[in-house]
Amino acid sequence: MYVSPFAEKSGFYKFNLSRNPFKIKINQFNKEKKAEIVTNIRGTISKMIGIKKLIFYFGLALSSLLVLFRIHIQAFFLWIKKFKIFPHGDSGYAD
């Protein structure tokens, strides 16, 4: 998993996925096993056909580009505020 250069590379993640009901949980824990970030999303699974499917895929692509843009804007603001940067080696990924 990619680690932000503005976050120390330590701790671990726990993933929980369920299909019925559809739920995804991703939690981040520090070295002392204390939860630092707790996230979850729920929804329903539905079949898409025709124009709905096309709109969904275009929306997904646009959403991905917007997320990428917003991540870089927030990183720029953190850099301007001189937040501490943690080097993570060559790849930037957690071990």
C-alpha cells in the first residue's frame, strides 16, 4: 500500500470485506496496535446495463482524475505549511 510522504511509515492496516451486506472496512493501526484511521463504506450491489453502465465508467474515470488532482493540491498545501516529510525509500510503498 502506498504511504504518503507526510505520514511516518509504521504500523499496519487491517482490511475487512463482506459481500452480504456489501461492506468494506480499512483501518490503520500504529505500532502499539492503537487505531489511528478507521474507515468503512457500505452499499448495495446492482446490475448496470446500457447507458447507465456507460455513464458509470465515464464518471469513474473522471472521479479518479479529480481524486488525483485533489491529493496533489492537499500535498502542495502541506508542503507550503512546511509539514515534516518522511522519506520512504525508492518506491514510496510500505514494506
